[in-house]
Amino acid sequence: MNNFWSHRAPAIAWALTLFVLSSMPDIPSPIHLGTWDDKLQHFVAYAILGALVLRAMAMNRESPNGRHLKLTLALGIFYGATDELHQYFVPGRFMEFNDFAADAAGVVAGALFYLWLCKRRSSSKSLET
């Protein structure tokens, strides 16, 4: 049960947070970069999701493997697609392909970043011994 709370619960909590945020009709933007602030927010939010889901997939392993990465990308990108579809039904929100593209790119970047961190940590441990 401890592994659930330490590895899987953060990914589930973040996915629920994204769902709640996308259910709100109008959310003021915390950053203002002109026309790209919305896409950057999508990218960052889904990069976090990608890293957390990959961490949850690998759970007890030192480093995630290719199967974990593929499953993470499939789940994360599917979640981004369903989130955009969900926004179609929320008054004041819109379903946009560019938002989905930013979500998908974020999942890929977050998962790859987490994988890189794990490999880096693993190689530094092997150098210490």
C-alpha cells in the first residue's frame, strides 16, 4: 500500500487536478506571454503528468524501461485527448487541436525528462561504487 501512495497517488491526484481545472469555465492565466501562454500552460501541466505517470509505471524499479515509457505516452496522450473532448462540453471552454498538441508534447517531454533523470541517477550511483 505504501508504494501506491508514494508512486501512483501523485499521478492520479495530478490527473484529477487537471480535470477539475479544465471543468472551470474561465481560469485567469498566471503567466502572460502573449498568444503562447495558453500552450505553455498546457505543455507544462502535461509534462508534469508525463513524469508522474512514468514514475508510477516504474514504481519499484531503479529506472523505467521501454514498456513503461510506451504505456506512459499512450495513457498521457489519451488523457490529453479526452480532456480536450471534455472541454467541448464545458461552457466558456473550447476543444482545440493546438491545445491537444501542447498536451501531447508535454507528456512526451515530461516522460523523457524523468527517464533521463533516472538514467543519470543510476549512472552516478554506479560511479560511486
